[in-house]
Amino acid sequence: MHSLLSTAPQAASRAQELRLPNAHDIYDTLGAPANAAMARATARNYLQQQLQAAEALPNVLPERPEDLLNWSRSSAEQVGVQYQAYLAERKNGAPRRFFMSKAHALYFLRAAAPTKLVDGSWLYSALQQWQHQRFRALIQIYLEELGDGVEEKNHVVLYQKLLASHGCDDWEELDDAYFVQGAIQLSLAHDNGNFLPEIIGFNLGYEQLPLHLLITAYELNELGIDPYYFTLHVTVDNGSTGHARKATDAVLQLMPRFGDSAAFYRRVRNGFRLNDLGAGTMDIIAGFDLQQELVRILCEKSVAGKNMHSDYCRIGGKSINDWLGDKAQVPALLEKLTSTGWIQRGAPVEDSRFWRLIQSERAEMFGVFSPYEQQVLRDWIESPLDDTGIAAPRIMSHRAAMRAIDNLSEGQPRTTHGTRGVFRRHMGLQQTQEPTFDADLRELEHKVAQQGSKGSAMDILIPLMSPANHHSAAGLMATRLYRQLLA
């Protein structure tokens, strides 16, 4: 999973020169397109411009496609060595490399949401090629991104639940840069007729195992955040039998379809470089500033709260309504809350009167802040001030981290659920005992089973497996049915 790679600075400037369309708008348009032909045209135009931006980026692939397997194995081995070095550093007392606090980690999860919530989408159009053996590697990858129709394994469902469990599902207002990768992936989903080499190349890059994935999973676990979404990708992307190997195989299997192999491979390499556009993992992590994030949150709260306070409570000679009436005053409000004792920096949050307004038996501001926003506020309050007056991050010791991991794993057994059969005795498929589906699912099952050919059944299922639908109940069932028909 080579997703959210570190963005090269020249890519951003190149994109500005080309005046690329708003990525958020493209993302929304292609996420649930109302018109297939219009979606293809939009995707084609966006991809052509993004591919121009990608041409300016360096190439890391070998010169010959025959060397891709050795390149992939070598890259994975190097990542493994680097990860072992990281673990040794941590064991010897080094602080976390990525996340200085839980708020920092949740900030990352939220900022990565536009990409993670379209996971696998770039391969959607491969489903139409179910009759062609050469496309099986790509189809298998897409089905596995969808968890083979099992809700507990569907990558989008997993990430949705992760966001919701920490109050991080308010990501729609993120800056445009965070939507670039998702917009690219959704664009690739709609047009394998014109961009198949680029899809293959993008897939090759995305499915390589990056070091940041391993470190992210490790540090999320330390911070008490379920890392399963990330650890699942570590295993499923392995270079032996996983997506990294399937992605490499797909390049060689599909190359014979094109008369000019050299031109095909050039396009594969440029598709690979699409991974490096937009905000990458390391950009997101490096872009976190605890103070700035708290200010952003309070500025958003000020829109709804600026006229909701009585005048009896005054801070620094001004009412809360006056403070919130101008977003530019929020940093000064934080300073006044600290200097007047409402907030005790560097102390447990329970010592701060302001925190007790949010979390206490009779909290006057109960429900105003989401769990994520509370975590940002908690970490800001508890961060001790250094000699310059700037909050210094509190780093968990290795021993405390190991204790946190033990606590996280205790009492949280993870169960796996095998894929259930969903056909009765139609089209020669085996009858299974199923739980009672709701009426819509039973109708879908019956409709598919009554089709006179496998092709007509696939025509019903494939739209339900689109990036917009596959994580719904109908989409999950459609995925199971498709998988069974494909066998």
C-alpha cells in the first residue's frame, strides 16, 4: 500500500502552473456520479492534467519491466531493514517518530480520510473485464480491497468506523490538497479504456509496502488507537502472495495487449508517479501544529457560539460573545484563558476550570466538542510550556508505550468472519443457509439468480460495487455474488 506518498514540492508548483481544477469538486462529482458519460469526460480531463504534473517527478522504477519483481522484493527488504532499525531505536528510548500526541495521530486520520475512503477505487473499471484471465490480478486486488464483501474486512467500512469512533468524521472541510489523491483514484476508476497503462502503474506504486505504514500502525497502537486498518494492509500487500506481487504480475500479464511495449511501459511509469501528487502521509504528519489546530477548531466553534453566551462571564474585560465575534481574536482568547487561570497549562486537564465546562457532572458546554476536538484541547492543556513559552510535546516512554499496547490488546479479541455463500440453487451454484436478509437484499439476490447468463448477472452487480456503493449492504452482497460467479 504505497498510498499517500511524500509529495515532491515541484509537483505542487507544477500543478499550480497548469491551473488544475478544484480537487474537492472533482472528488464529489466522481464519488457518486449521476451520469456515466459525464463522469468519464470529467475523469479524462482531470487525469490528463494530473499526468502532465506527474511528468515532472523523478522515476524510481527500473528501466526494464522484466526487473520489476526484483525491484519490488528489494524495496520490501529495504523497508524491513529500516523498520527493524526503527524498533531498535524505540527500544533504546527514542520517542515516537511520527506522532507526538494522540491528537496528532487523530489529525492524521482525519486528514487522510478523503484518500482512505476511496481505497481501491482506481481498479473499479477492471471488474468489466471479468471474462479475461489477464485482468484477474487486478480484479483480485479490487475484491480484496472490498473485503470480498465481508463488512469486517471492507477497507472503506473499516476506515469509516475508525473515524467515527474518534469523532474524526468531519473531514469534508479539509483543504483542497487533501482531496487530490482521492480525485485521481476516482478518475482512474472511470476510464480504463483510455488509461489502462496508467491504472496499472498507479496500482503498482500504491501496493508496494512503505515504511510509513509500519510505523503508523505501531505508533497508533501505542496511543490506544486501533491500528487494524493499517496492519491489514501490511499483510495483504505482502510481496510474496499479496497485492505487491499481484500488482507486479499485472504489468507483465497485460503488456502483450499493447503493440508498443516501450510506450506502454512509459505510461505505466507515469501512472506510478501519480502516487506522489497531493498531500502525502509525511506532509500531513509534518503539517500538524497543536496550537494552530486548536485555533482552527475554536474558530469554527465561534461561528455558532458567538451569540450564545450571556454577558455575566467576562475574560480580560470582554464578554465571550465579544471574543468570539472576531476569529482573529481566538489566539488572544487562549492567552487570556491561561493568564487568568481558566486553563492550567502543563497540568492534568481536570485542574482547568475551562475543561470542567466541557467534561464534568454538570458541564455547561457538554456536547460542544467532538471526541477529536476534546483530544486536541486536552493535549494542548497538558503540554508543558518550555522556556520560550511554547508548548513542548509530552512523549510517551517505551515502557509506557508497551503497557499501552498490552492494555489495548487485553479484552479486545478480534473475530474473523468467513465469506458466506449467498446463492440458492440457480445458475448451477450451491444452495446455502442464509440468515434473513431485509427485503432489498432478498430482492437483489433473487434478481441476480434469475438472470439467464453470467454476463447479465455481472451487469447488475458491477454498478453496486462502485466506489460510492460497495461498502453499503447491497454493495457488500454484490461483491460476494461477483466473487462467487468469478470462480
